[in-house]
Amino acid sequence: MYKKQMIFQRVVCFFVLIASVLVFIYSLGFMTDIYRSLASAVDPFLSEYDENGNITKYYETVKGASIYYNMQDFNTTLTMVGIGLILASLVLFILCTHSRRKYYVGNFVSVAISCIACGVGAAMTLPSIGEYKREYLQVDFVALKEYAEKRSGYYTDSTFWFDAGYVVFGILALANVLLIVNLVLKLVLMKAEKRTIGSKKEVGA
């Protein structure tokens, strides 16, 4: 049983790392379609600015196209979340949570760090992804299609990259749930092993 559990814990720790890397890769592709289809439909030079040089109103060739600029800060946050998740998952390997037969305090801490990072990352990003999806759906796609056809540009009305966020974080959540399951199994086996050793000592005495 211990051998199977050891294999399971190794697989789970790598699953957490892979899921974290997936979030980072997702962040890099998140703005792809929006950039290709909407970036050119906004002219910053014709936009309105305040006295501090900040844009107060974008000049849009296509209604709603300014979402491309509105999402820039969030995309940076999403990338930082991805990096943070990777670092949190690496703690599992630094403290040998993937390979220890017996878990110590550091291993419990590493599991907690990974799970907390997952929860915080999801809380920081998923609500905004939902909000930006709703904003994206307000884009005038009829005008966008005409604009793209005139310029032989790229057109899409797909919400794939928004919807993919829920899948990616769902995979990350699953990985961390399995990490907790592994921790429970480890505790059960450690307790059983301790009980067995105690019984042998009593017999030997």
C-alpha cells in the first residue's frame, strides 16, 4: 500500500506543477484573439486625455474595442498569478513532499502553501474573467466583421479564451484536491505504520 501511495504522491505533485504551468501559459495566450481582432480598432492618438496624460475616453472605430486596453493590467496580474503558482508548487519539491515516505511539518506547510495559492489565484482572476467576458460580449461584432473585411484583418467573436480560464483553474483545483487526498492517505498510513511498530515492540518485550 505504501508503494502505491508513494507513486500517487509523486504523480499528484507533478500534476500540481503542470497545472500551475498551464495557468502561466494560459495567461500568455489570454489576449491573443482580442489583440488580433480589436487592437487596431482603437486609436490612442485620437482618444481624449486628462491633464495628467491619462486616457479618459478611447476613440473606437468599433464600439467596445477599447476592452483591449482595459484588460492590459488584468493580463499582467494573471501572468503574475501564474508565476506565483509555479513558485508555490515548487515548494512541494524543495521540501520533498513528492518523495518522502514520512511527512514532517515542512511537508504539511508545502501542501498548505499550494492550496492557499490556488484559492487566492482563483479569487484574484476568475471574477475578473467573468466581468471582462460580459464586457467583451458588448462589442459591436457586426461592425467588427465589416471592419476586418475592409482591412483583410482577423475577426472572431469567440469567447474561448474567457471560457478556458474556468477549465484551467478547474484543473488546478482538482490537482490541489488530490494533493489533500494524498495528505490524508499519508496520515492514515503513517498512523497505521506507527501502530504496527508499537505492536511489534510490545510483542518483543
